[in-house]
Amino acid sequence: MAKPKVLVTRRWPAAVEAQLSEAFDAVLNTDDKPLSEAELRDALTSYDAVLPTVTDKISAKSFDIAKPQARILANYGVGYSHIDMPGAAGHGMTVTNTPDVLSECTADIAMTLLLMVARRAGEGEREVRAGRWTGWRPTHLVGTKVSGKTLGIVGFGRIGQEMARRAHHGFGMKIVVQNRSRVSPDILARCNATQADSLEELMPQCDFVSLHCPGGAANRHLINTRMLNLMKPDAFLINTARGEIIDELALSRALWFETIGGAGLDVFDGEPRINPDLMDCDNLVMLPHLGSATREAREAMGFRVLDNLTDFFAGREPRDRVM
Ligand code: DGY
């Protein structure tokens, strides 16, 4: 029987590409250039499976085709707000993602940002590299102590829980969470966490707020001027989830006028373009979407896609089906 034809939209770790090419009739993206909307639409009509990732915007327009050949979008990544789900549903497509395997590494990056912005590590690094450091002095780049402070976690899924584990057990932080649904007492008890009923209740209590909720239209600009105004004037905001969750103009104003202490961002609205208003904020640490960027996580993500595809084409339920 002919192997299913699958299209990989970006370069993947070599070990995964090798296995994928053995198991499937795989077309790889050796140039690693993102596909255009038209190319993505063509892919849906000429492959049995398309393997997209966060840089592929598969919009409602991409699904505006008579009859796709693709029956599955096996996404490389846990977040899938770049895929228009009603469009995929309209063609009866299966969509899968890659949860679990990147949770620890993404929480590590959230903790990295939290520490960097609180301890002014970004400012310090910029100063050293620019040759501006004049030596130790008691008042130089004085930051904020992290240990023992209160961390608010917005979205208490796998990554949020990993963040809580690091912050509570590593840094003795008090954890408050806000989540769409009620979190079970057993899960909260692992970090002695409490659950706030709303964001309005969470924001004013926290010294740090870390975002771990999904992106997409439902959470677009969840963190806006009103929410930023509810934060303590010296509190810090961390985002490793999706850029669109924060109104970046509102954030740049809060940073510029120092109505909050600072922010650490790994994701941006419309990335890789960075809103110029953010560029001049010194109390901001920015990373280029590195959450899952470890060899271990990126390989595990690829193998998870492979498992999902193998199950799907063998007529079994893929373990990570999200639709
Ligand atoms: C994801 O998995 O959704 C990330 O943002 C890419 O690692």
C-alpha cells in the first residue's frame, strides 16, 4: 500500500525528519522558509497530512477550497491558535498537537524571564556588552528579591503547573492561580496554591504574574490597560504563552510610565515583528520565542507528531487529538 503523503512546513530536528521519511512519503522543507497562505492552501489539496507549526497561519481563507486531500493537521507545538478550527472542522479534519513534552522547558524559560527582569539581568548584560560598566557599587542595578514573593499564574494547565512547581519548591513563592475551570484541590495542594475567582481578584495580590493560557480570539488582549492598572506598581508580567494575550501598546505605556515594575516576554503579537513601542523599554526582557527550544523538547515534539500520524493512518485514535 502507498505510504501517506505528508508535508512538513519547517525544518525539524534531523532524527525526527529521518524517521518521518521512513514511515511516510514525506516532503521536507529543506529551505526552512515559511509557506505563504497560497502554498498552505495548495498543500491542503495535495497531501494526505499537513504538519504545520506556530509560524503557519492557517486562516479561514486557507480552508476556502472545494475538497481538501488532507485529513489531518498534525501540529508541531502545543498551541494551535494559528489554525482556524471552524475551517478545519468544516472539512471534517482531525487536528492534533504536542502537549506534555515541552512543559518543563517552557516553564524553565518563564522562570528565566522572571529572574532576569526582577534582577535586571537584561539591563546588566546590555551594559557589559556596550562597555558601559564602571564597576561594583552599592546602588548599581538594584533589582527585586524573588524568593518568598507571590506569583499569579493565569492558566493552570501543564505549563502553568510546572511554573508553579519551580517557583514554589525552588523559590518559596506563594502561588495564586486563575483558570477557566475549577482546579482540583489535589493539584493546588502540590504547591499549596489558592485559586482566585477572576483575573480582577488575582492581579492586585501578585508580585509577579505569569501567563500560561491559550492564545486566539478568546484571549486576545486579556491583559489590557484595565488589567495592568490592577497590578501592584512594582509587579512584573511574564508571557511565554501567546503574544496576542497582551495589548502591547498598553504594556509599553505601563512600562514606560513605570506603572508596573517590568515585563519578560518570549512571545509577541505578530512576531517576529516587534512592536517598536516595546523596543525602548529598559525594564523589559525579550526573548525570541524560545520556550520549547531545547534539543530534548524539540525532538520529543517531533516524535509526538509521528505517533499521532501513525495512529491516525492506522485507524486508531491519535492520543493528542484536539479536534
Ligand atoms: C508551542 O508549542 O505552542 C510553542 O509556542 C512552540 O513551542
